[in-house]
Amino acid sequence: MIAIIGRGNVATHLFRAFKNKEETCLVNPHTLEGLPADADLTLICVSDNAIGEVVKKLPSSLPLVAHTSGSIPISVLGDKFKNYGVFYPLQTFTKDVELNYKEIPVFVEGDSEKTVEKIKHFASAFSHNIFEADSEKRRKLHLASVFACNFTNALAGIAQNILKEAAIDKTVINPLMRQTLKKLDYMDAGAAQTGPAKRKDDIVINSHLQMLKDHPDLMQIYKSISDLIREQ
Amino acid sequence: MIAIIGRGNVATHLFRAFKNKEETCLVNPHTLEGLPADADLTLICVSDNAIGEVVKKLPSSLPLVAHTSGSIPISVLGDKFKNYGVFYPLQTFTKDVELNYKEIPVFVEGDSEKTVEKIKHFASAFSHNIFEADSEKRRKLHLASVFACNFTNALAGIAQNILKEAAIDKTVINPLMRQTLKKLDYMDAGAAQTGPAKRKDDIVINSHLQMLKDHPDLMQIYKSISDLIREQ
């Protein structure tokens, strides 16, 4: 049996993914009402800031406890529980957007080899892509995912705003963004790079910077990414 | 009949897309060998810097000439040809990566309403998504596409390098990037934004900046995009 503590996007999706495979319950992180004392795995799916608070309230007698955070080290669980670990799914979760769980990479860490195997066993009901990663490796995964996901979304937002200001339907860039990703199935991002910065085309670059002159924050982002591309 | 001048990614793909619909020929931009004098449409598919050189060498008697650039104004063709315009496909083209041409948005401009209709007629053999855009609007489209495509690819490259340094398979972030895009089919980028900057989680942000301390260029990109997200 798996107990999932949380009410957010990750908790909702993990509950949805596990409930057809294992006996699974979803527990409110504030009240912990109905928390089973003997779940084979208790998963803490709350925001980084709230993990410490939940740990304090949990009974230390739980058989196995894991958190799902990219940034929080395993040690946050070490003082309290006998068997503990991490179940980190590398994905962006939104309640209303469907996911193919089987392809989500899951990174597992445990206090012992036995714990790692136990968490991997549960993870295999969720995904086909299971890896081991210690806390240091997981921090790097999280950093990479900030660039690949959070910042990519921010760039899409900049593009959408430029289109909006020009009275152009924002979805016209979706095929372009899809193809940008598709290319990464065939080649490294370095080899796939195109555009004015790659061609060192200063006429176009300066014309773009001029268009951004009322948005110093966007100019800064344009310049710093263009400089990075030029130096490749 | 369509004559396509160029040897690069765009020329190769446009030739591939048109050749089953219309009589189409591909012409070397340096020699112009075999250029038909009477093609219904002559498409200049060369890099921005080379358009002027090709225009100089073309006979002014060509029935209709268009270029395919996002940044070059239509006026580059106006001094020489009687009927001229722009056929701008908003996509990233790589010779060896397949494309669904029908979904690519094409932005058309022409010296007259009649020219616009002619170019749209040819474009309809290529795509289902045809729009009109003047040179100013097209510049903004190009700027948006630099953020959405070129810069997104650069961020993917940063993520791949972080994973490489941590000895993690670079493809583990692909499902995450795909989902990041998929969310944009359901919501605005603003609503889809997640991550430490969105949560104003300074502990994680500072830990990430610390991890980037040997890469001041990446620190600058991390900071400037995080600042943008925080201010939303």
C-alpha cells in the first residue's frame, strides 16, 4: 500500500498513476487525517518549503518514507525514519494536463541498497525509465530541468507577448517549437542551433535589439543568450 | 512552374514540398544555371546576406519573384521586378529532419493585391495555414521565433551540458521538454509557468546560482530569466 501526502499537482498525478496498480490513498498534508500507519511506502509530495513541517508531524514508526523533490537532500528524512529515500519524477505536472507516466524518468535514492530496491519496485509500476541518483546528482537534474522546462516556458511567454503586441495569433509558433524539440531526437542541441546569433548576423541582431528597446529585461535576455550561442 | 533558388535547408525542403504539386526546379544560387525565364514564381531561398547578390544577377523580366526571409523587407525586390513579394514559412528547417508541411504557417506579402493572391495560391499547395503579414509584422514574427526556437534550443543545450557533466543521459529531459510544450496547447505560458523563480524560492535559486559559479555566462542567463519570471 502507498500513502501519498499532498494536494498539489505532483500528488494528484502520482495518485492517479498508482491507484490502478496498488492500493493507494491520498492524504491531506495539513491534517494527515487517515494516514495509514503501515503503508509500504509513504510519499511526501509537497512543496520544498513544506517538507520539513510534514516530516515533523509524521510518526517515526512509518515503514518507509520518501520525498519527491529535486532540490531537497535525502538527509532531511534521515534523523527521523529508519528506512527513507527519494522518488523524483523528472516532469512538469499540471492537474488538468494528461501525462504518459510510463515515459517519465524517475530518479531513486535510498538509505540502503534494500530501500533503493523497494522504491524501484514501486517506481516500476509507474514508469519504464527508472534510474538511481544521489542528492548531488539530483540537484544537477533539477538545475537542468529549470533551463529545459521553466526557462523554455518563459521564452515561449516572451514570444507569445511579442505576437500579441503585433496582433498575431499566439499559436502560430507552436509548430516551430514542436519542431525545435523534434530535432533534438536526431542531433545534439549544439548541432541543431540555427538563427542570427549562430550566423553571427549583426544586422539582424541589432535590428532585434532595437525592437526590444522599451524592454530592457528582454534585451538583457536576448543579448546573454545570443552571446552564448556565438561563442559555441 | 516554380523555380527555387538555393541549396540550403529551406530550399531543399520547399523543393521537396512543391515537387509533387507543381512543376518545380531547384537552381544553384551561384551559377543560376538552368533558371527558367518564365517560371510563374521564382523563390529566392538563400541566407539574408546573400539575397541582394542573387537579386542583382536575376533578369528583371521574371514574372514574379519572392524571397523567404523573416527579416528582409519586401523593398529589396521593389527596384528591380514588376511583380514581387514574400513567402515566409515560420519553421526551422533541417535537411535530414522530416516536416509536416501542411501545418507550417506561411506569411505572405506582395506588391499588390493580385500578387498576394498569386503567392497565396502557390502557398496553398504547401500549407493549410496561410496568413498575410507586412514587412514590419514579419520582423516581429522573426523576433518571436528567435525566442521560441533559437533560444529554446540554446537552453536545451545548456541543460544537455549540465547532464553531461553529471554523467546523466541527455535524453532524460526530452519528456519534460515535450510536456512543457504540450501545456501550451491548454494554457498561456504565463499560466503554465512553474519552478523556483515562480515560487520566489530563493533557497533553491541561490543554490542553483552557486552550482553555476564557474559559468558566469550561464549565471547571467539564469538570473535574467528568473528575474523576468518573478516579476510576472
